[in-house]
Amino acid sequence: MSLLLIENLSVVIHDQPILDHVDLSIAPGQIVAVTGESGSGKSMTALAAMQLLPNGAVCQGSIQLDGQEMLDQSEAELCALRGASVGMVFQEPMTALNPVRTIGDQVMETILIHKAMSPAQARSRAQEVLSRVGLPSDRFPMSRYPHELSGGQRQRVVIAMAIALRPRLLIADEPTTALDVTTQAQILRLLRDLVTEYGMGLLMITHDLAVVGEMADDIVVMRKGKVVESGKTQHLLRHMRHPYTRMLFEASGHQVALPEPPPPQALLEVKNVVREYTLPRKRLFDPPGRHRAVDDVTFTLSRGERLGLVGESGCGKSTLTRAILGLENIQGGQISLGGQSVFAVKKTNMAVRRKMQVVFQDPFGSFNPRHRVARLITEPFHLLEVPPAGSEKQDRIAEMLTAVGLSPDDANKYIHEFSGGQRQRIAIARALIIKPELILFDEAVSALDVSVRAQILDLLADLCAAYGLTYLFISHDLSVVRTITDRVMVMKAGRIVEQGETERVFSDPQHPYTRDLIAAAPRLPAMDVSASVASPLLES
Amino acid sequence: MLRYMLKRLMSLVLSLAVASVVIFAVIEVAPGDPASFMLGVNAQPDTLAALRAELGLDTSKAQRYVNWIGGMLRGDFGTSYTYRTPVSQMIADRLWVSLPLALYALILSTLIAFPAGIYAAARRGKPGDLAVMGATQLGIAVPNFWFAMMLVLIFAINLRWFNAGGFAGWEDGFGPGLKSLTLPAIALALPQAAILARVMRSSLLDILGEDFMRTARAKGLNPRQALWRHGVRNALIPVLTIIGLQFSFLLAGSIIIEQVFYLPGLGRLVFQAISARDLIVVESVVMLLVFAVITVNFLVDLAYAAVDPRLRGRT
């Protein structure tokens, strides 16, 4: 019998249809992955199963947990089920825990709120689950506060809270999306082990098809609130009947063809760069500690070359990026672009600065919402001594918007009128408008859906051919870096541990850390290419 | 935690030192002769000379500063020029009215604001919320002296539960003193409570949108439990800031209320001293108020750390 059986579930929030006749079932010990792009309703499906939908949501259909109809339960009955029969793990471990209460306290709360045990028993059960998820109390005392733990460790606490009462069903909403690849691999293994150990059903929501392929017994593909395809993982991957499924998989592994880079001629030279931070003193009169965020980094980026920089969070990628842009003072070494130093005695060298532009990760946060697109993308003009004006300016705006696949008419719109992918195109237009010699892409496609990401990668390849771009592409996503760069550097704890031609580094990594990274990254399951019809990107 | 406290304490001492220099400079060193300012333009030359000697204006400025600070540290604030009594005695008398009044008003305001703010946040957009928000809007808009007059009209003149004004003193025990402070405290507390309730509500609403509140619900807490166990304490930080500011205001800013209820408080003392150009009193009271404000800020900092463990390790 199914542990969770969702039949014909439709959800409407304030007259807005969110889910449309969704069917789904999970057996004990089974992992079912719900996947799809943003807005597909996958998270809403998870929240519906918990009956934790936003205010104003109306459910129709049926959600049965162990044969019990959830939609008929009173709020008090639902509270008794949540945490006891169904546990839930969320995406953002950094914010999913209450910052002012200890981790032991928060795990115990799950047990005590259901009055399942005496406080003493609850305490030892909390200790037991915390060590089960890899936080033994001799190294991670229960008196720790969330801010004293890393993201991966916090996610383990969230998992401990969810499984403290051995629920029959665990729902995990993008449980590893915010984590590094190596941490992600550990958390996924933990989840899988828990499923076998406790015989739980696991409903996993994720946009990452590689994770889906590795974890799931069954896959449910959703789009715009509807299930477009579902079935046994192996079967579904082999047959992929729906073009949307096929498009998702192809976009996930999307490859682009970069034009050949010109013969090497150094553009950006980074020599022995050191960026140190002073840490607060441990004791009043001790010398302050120092943290080297960037430690003796040396590399050269040639004109026309596409260089990748990969590494886990906190490895110093972003600090290095900011140093290159002259936004961050360095304590040692030299950064120069075309032979000129980025720093002109304590200040940023404007002559160099105007030759560099940057595209950031967050397409929503990196624009001033009160300005029109024309003003947004011409912002870099203030770097120029004689900024273009009049019709020349209008021509540049039109050229750039066309180059990134938008229309010149879009110049008069505001940024909220665009989707995430379009915003990232505008960010690229903003970077390109002063024809910089170097562009830095800081996780520029990480926040995008796979299909949009594939389009942006295509756009970059086209722009490389049209404008001969030189860029440094910073990302934690190895598969993207693999296709969009000629050469790659691997960074760990402030140091570049390996660099070389991208294909060579990926197929034959030399440094043990690179090998760990590549091994930890989940791989897309191989598709049956012969069955592919036309390019599904075009179909959609 | 100890380091945090030490650091805060150091900043407290430093702020006091800076404040004392500023107050001294403004009053004593600013252009014009304090003695002639105090006596006015028609002063007799010999009276002026006598006052100058009394104020020690013939010694150097640095010497005067040291004397002033040294005297205050010993509890000697000098002698009031107009009243010819020790300033320390005057301040002590007034403080016995103003400090209890400020505390009383603050406690009342907190007792009103916390439940109101939490109630409104928990019922966002519903009639209960709208009613509370409407009431706070009124509380902020209406000046406290109007509340004061209404309170006198209702509870003193019509119902005769309280006296219309005056202070009974603490000599006859706690009760009569507290009773004579009740109406002024309510008048002071109402507008403050209105502000505090709004801060509590909006701070709590921010917290209710946090991920960990959803986590709490997923654990099986009902909305009420989630609000009390995870919401309220997290919402306290901005509320504490406002409470600190309000206390400082209540201590010195209640001149009008003291006037309405005829209370011998610090506010009236400052007001009278300024009117009489009694710089010795003004200087001392201002320094005392600065001391109070800085001390309250120190206590608020400690309260932050008590509420939020993330601040304890920080310096």
C-alpha cells in the first residue's frame, strides 16, 4: 500500500491555479523525486502534502497518508501528524533553524511537542539522532547555537529534527541546493541511508536532474502545476515520452561550442596575490589572528581566453574576483590588466577599471528597481572620460539589447517587467556596453532554471564569436564550467591547487581535491540520444 | 560574553568622558562670560566679580574642568546660584520623583505594548489587528498632555480616585507615592506604548516570515506555539532598542507632564534652572541625564546579548 497517495490534487491560491490534478504515490522505503523548473509547483506539492500551504490556499482532490485523508483533518490533528508521521527538510539550512535556541533544544522540541517521551528520554533521543546524522555530542555539544555550525552541519540538524520521531514519510525540499558539491554528496548519502534504515518514504523536491538520477526510484516531472510525466527512474530516463522531460535533460547537460581562442597574449596578470583579513582577538592582549582568504594566487588570462574558476563556498573565489575588480585591497602581490596595475596607489586605477565589467549571480538584486533599462545598462558609461551621448548613446543601447537577444524597445521598461533569464541578459548587456576587455561572471547562471541557463550559455558562446570576449567564469557548477571555458583553475582554501586546459582537468584531474570535487558532483544519467527528435529547446 | 561586556563597559566610560568635555565646553568655554550671562545685562560690577570668584572663572579652563569632574565624582555638584542650596541635594530630591516615574511609565508601556503588538501580529489583516493599529495611530497622534488632562478630568475630578496633582512623597511608604505617580505614568506611557506596540508588531511580522517559523510548523507546532516559542524572542532586538530610547526620553522629557501634574521632577528643575540662568544646575543635570542615557544604552546592549547568542561572541 502507498504511504503517501496524492490523487487529483488541485490547489488554488487567491484564484490563482497553482497545482492542477497532480497524482503521486510513495511506498515505504521508496525515494520519489519531483522535479521541474521554478514555478512548476514542485515545492507547493511538498507543502500541500504537509498541509502547510500559504494562507488562502484551497485544496481539492485527495492526499492520503497511510490511508488517512489529510484534507479532512482538523488543524490540531494535522499538528499531531506533522513532525511525528511526516518530517520535512528545507532548502536553506542557514535560515531554517531558530538562531536564538540551541540545536539540542530544537531537536528535542520535535519530540516534546508531541509528548512522545519524557524530557530526559527526549534528550537522549535527540543526542542519538544528532549523532546518527553525523553530529556526535562529544564534538558537537547540544548546547551549540546554529551560527556556530556550517551550512552542511545545519542541514544535518534540520534532518535530525525531521527524523527525531522516526516519521514514516520524509519530505525534503531542495535539501542540497544551497550546499557545496562535497557536502551535497554527504547529505544525499545520509538521506539514502536513513530511508533504508528506517524504511521511510522520501519525497524529494529538486531541480537538479543529476541528483534525481542518482537518488530516485521514481521520478515525477512537473511543469506549470501539472505532472507531465512520471515513472520508474530507469524506465523514464530510457523512454522520456514528454518533450518537456527531454528538454529538461538536454538543457541540464547543455553543451556549447566556443570559437577557438586566439594565440595567447597576456591580458590579466595576477601575481602572488594575497588578501588577508584580521580576525578578532581571541584574548584581550593576544595578537589578532589573520585569515588568508586569497593565498599567493598566480595566474595569467590571455586575450580572447575563457577561464573558469571553481571551488567550494568560502574558498576565496569571490574575494579574488573583487580584488581583480579593484574593490578589495590586497596585502601582497600584483594584479595588472594589459600591463597596467589595477591599483593606483591605494585607489582603484580608473584607467584599468573601465576595461573590466562584472555580471553577478542574482538577477533580481543587482538592478535598481526604480531605473529604466536604458539607464541601467548605460551605468558603466560613467567610467568613461567622454561618455557617448545623444543618438550615439541610443544606438549603443539598441545594439546591446539586440546583441543579448532583447528588443531595443525594452530600453524603456523597468526591471520588474522581465523574467530572471531576461534580467541576466540585461546584466550582460550592461557589462558589454563599454566593450570591456575583460568580463567577470560571478556565478552568473547559478540562479537560473536549466532551460534558461542553456539559453544564456548559448548567448555567451554567440557573443564570444561576435565580440571575441575574454572572461573569467566563476562558478561552483562544474558541468557549466566544463562547457563554457577553455581553461580552468581549481581553488581551495585561498590557493589555486590545479589549473590547466578544461577538458584535461576534468578528464584527468591531478590534484586529490579536484578529484574529490569531480567525484562528488552528481552526474546526469546518460540519455538515449538516438530517440531524440528535434532540438527540444526549439520545441518549447 | 565577558569580553563583550568589557568592551561595552569601556565604550560607556569613553562616551561619558567625551560627553563631559562637550557639556563643559558648550557651557563654560563658549563665547561670553558665564557670570555675566547668569546675572544678565544690568548686573552690578561687584556682584559680577563676586560670582566670577565663586564660579572660579579666574582659574584656567582645564583647572575648572578637573574641579568640576572631581567634584561630581565626590558627589559635590556645586551650589545653585539661585537657590543657594547644594545642587546634589536638589537633584537627589527630583530624581526620587523622575526615576520612579520613568520606570513606572516604561513598565506600563511595555505591559500594554507587548500583548497588543503580539496580538496584532498574530492576526495580521484581521479586525483585531486593525483595531490595535487604529488605537496605536491615535496614541501616537494625540499629545501626552491631552491624555494627562483627560485623566485628571475623569479620575481626579469626576471619580475622585486620584489627586489632580502634586507628589505625596515616599515618607509615608510606597503606596501614596506610587498613587500620586499613577496618572502621570499612564499619560506618559500611552503614546510610548503605541509606538512600542507598532515596533513589536512589525518586528514580529518580519520574524513570522522567516524560514525557521515554517520549520517550527513542520515539526508539529501550532501557529500559537510557533509564535511564542520561536517568534517573540527573535523579535525583541528592535523592541529593546526602542525601549532604551524611550527610557531616556521619559527621564528628562516629561517636563510637560510634570507641569500638568505639578510634580517636582528633573524636567521642571532643568526648565526652572534654564529660566533662572542657573548654569551650575543646568550643567550638572545635563551631565546626569547623559550618564543615565549612556547607562541605559549599556544595559540595552547587555539585553541584546542575553536575547541573541550571535552577539555574545562579537566585539
